[in-house]
Amino acid sequence: MTLADRFRELCGTAYEKKLLLADTDSFSSVFDYISVLKQSDFAVVDYDDEVSFRIVYERDIRDSKGKFAVIYHDGYVPYDIRKAFRRIDVGYNSFFPNLSANILRNYPNDLEIILFAGDDLYDDLSDDDSGTRRFIEEKVFSQTTVKRYGQQKLTELIHRAEEKPSAADWIGIAEDRAQLEMYLRKAGLSMDTAPLDEAFRDFIFLDYQKLSSAPDVDFPWMLPKVLDFIQMKGTLGQKTALLLVDGMSMVDYDVMRQHWQGIHRKEHASFAMIPTTTAISRQSLFSGKYPQQLSDPFSLKNEEKQFYAALGEYGYDKKEVLFTRGYQPEITAKIKFAAIILNDIDEFVHGQMQSRIGMYNDVNLYGKTQKLQNLIRSLVRSGFRVFITADHGNTPATGRGKLKNMGVETESRSSRMVVREGFAEDLSGDKRLIRYPGYYLNKSYQYYICENGVALETNDADVVAHGGISIDEVIVPFIEITGVD
């Protein structure tokens, strides 16, 4: 049973028409039940106060045959209104009656797997904090539970991937897949998710080229659109900080956010530039340009200059802009837009000796240091609006031999991709490589991407790399911080 199934069961959405949902836990911030209501054809109304709601109730709801869900968090609700609705408590206690709500609040991102494991819980731990914590850490995150949950979740994800998903659907698949991968790494397990990347490759070849024209309403679809999106959000005149966590995948973010208590945010995702290298994708992000518009997409030598030029086009004076690195940036009172690069995760990737498990351990330890969280808090408390993203993600891969004697006809290469001059010999016969059409790229070059799970490294070497078109490399977090405690 999923959280959505549990919610429908609690509310009786199949037969009820008027629901009064008491959300005293602000449960909508950890589970989007509003979307479930809308999928069941409910009109959703917020109860702000008695007077304003009375007008809406008398005008639109009382005599209507439609389906309405009224959500209130506190305050007085008149008797006649309460009588006209079926009242449902929505919160940790109603979803998990046998577990302690005090402890569950520390696991807001893990409720789905906790509900899954709850089928095996026969004791009442609702008043037992230590028992609930022990159940979650020893039972929910055990290899046995994670393996069963993973098999079920992977089957569901593959089914979704076979339904020709849209770009928005792929972001949802990427988010769910990342969380599954995080649980697997934490439990010391792995599963074959290659069918997802194979379906994603089909999407990339067919629809990736269309993303540049997609409207950026809630988040920027592609990294070159990030700066435009931030300005569209009305931040001109406000202080803004854009944190670039180099190499951070959706999986890495899921590992880190376990340690983000007290940091409130809106979580979205964006598509990186392909090939997913730092020079191509990060340069596109900070310049607001697509790779084909860059004078040298294979080098970072113009990165800072292009960033200042891009901000100048939005009306910023150069003295109001900062381009820097690290967790203690020197931000003066004049700075209105700061771009801050953080390299830790990319360093974990390129120095990784233990593949998936090593990445989990390194990123988990990084999250525990609170370095990033403290930077976020400091910026917010200094009046900055904070956005966080990555230039690309990363993926585990196995070496299948290096390319040799490439010569001067090779413009750029990494463990997962090769860019060659247009006149160079065609490498399409190499079974390790896929010829990439070069969307948003200079067409005078040849672009090759490694097959899923393959790296141009020593045979059988287990590495973590980037440059390719796997879900983990292409879809990256885009986070908007809304407040800190």
C-alpha cells in the first residue's frame, strides 16, 4: 500500500463528496495529498477563517453536487459546516496509528517505505519513542525490507517508463528511482535498473531537443534557463544566492537531505546539458546559453566572465555580483547576486574507490558535517533568497577498456563520453559507444556517449563517473529554499 492508497482509504474518496480535512501536522508538506484529491475530482478549498469561508460555502458548496475537500490547520469551524462534511484527521497519527508521531517527524522523506514495512508491525508503539526508532532503523531499513520494497518499487518504475513518459513524468521517475537507490546503497544492496536508463535514452533521442521551448513555470526545465527562471521569480532587487553543488545527483541529494532538518524548501529537478561534463553543462548554467552558443564549450576559461556578462544583461552592476567557491564566501553589503561553487561531491566521484557504497558513505558523512546546511542558514539569515542545483549528476560504471591513440582529432573526452572533430574517423562501430545527435551542440563535432553502466576505464574497474545520458547524470536537483528554523 502506498501513501496515496492509504489516504484514499482514510477519506473514502471513492464515495464521499464533502471532506473536512484537519491537517494540524502540516502533513501536506511531507505528502502531497492535495494532488491525490484533485485526481479524484475534488475541488480543494483552504479554510482560512470562518467569515471568508462562510461566503464560499454558501455560494459554491452547500447546495452543490460536486466534490469538495476543505483543509484547515487550526481555528474554529461552525457546527453546521462540520455537520455537512465528513471530518478526517490527516497526519502522522492517522497514517501510522501504531508508531510514535514524535519519531516519525524525523523521517519525513521515508514515510512510503515505513508504511510498506508497517504491514509486519503487530505491536502498538504509538507511545513508545525508542521502540518506534528501533523499528525504523532495524526493520524498515533492513536488507530484507529494502529488498522486498525495492523489487516492488522497481517493477512499478519500469511500468511507468514503458508508458512513454513526458519530461515531467521522467522527473517523477528520477525522484522515485533516486530514493530507491539511496535505500539500496544504505542497506548494501544493488538492483538492475538498466531498463529505466534504456527507456530514458529513447526519451533523450526523441524529446530532449524540445525542452528548451517548455514553459518554466514552477522550475527551469534545463540548466541554461536557471538564471532566467530566477529573474522571473521576481528576485530582481532582492539578494539572491545560487549554490552549484558540482556533480550532485538526485541520489546524492536524497542522502544529504536526511540531515536537512529545519531547512524548508521546494524540491524540483532540471535537465543538465549532454554530454554531462562540467565544462559543457556548468558553463551553460552560469552563462544562460546553450553549448552551441558558447565560444569554447569544452573549457571553463571563460566561465566567470560569461557569468558576469549574463548578470549584466539582467541589470546588475558588476560590483553587485559575486562568483566564488567554498563555504565561507566573502559577501559584502553591495552583493545582490552570489554564485557559489561547492566541489565536494565531484571530488568524491573522481576519487571514488568503492562505487555505490562508497558514494553513499562519503555523501552521508558530508551531510553530517552540516557545511552546506550552515551556508544555507547563513545566507537566508543575511537576507538572501537561495537556490541550489548541480551541473550534472554521476553514475556507477564498469571499465571496458580505454580509448587509445586518439590524437589531435579528439576535442574532449571523459570516462563516459568522447567529442571528436568532424573529420575524424567514425567510432560508431565501437560497441561501447553510442553516436549522440548533438542536441544544443555545435554540429561540426562528433559526439559519442558510453553505453549504460560502461566507462572508458581499465577493464573491470568499478568507478563512478559522468558525461553520459543516464537518468542519474542528466536529471539533477533544483531546490528553492523557503526558510530556515
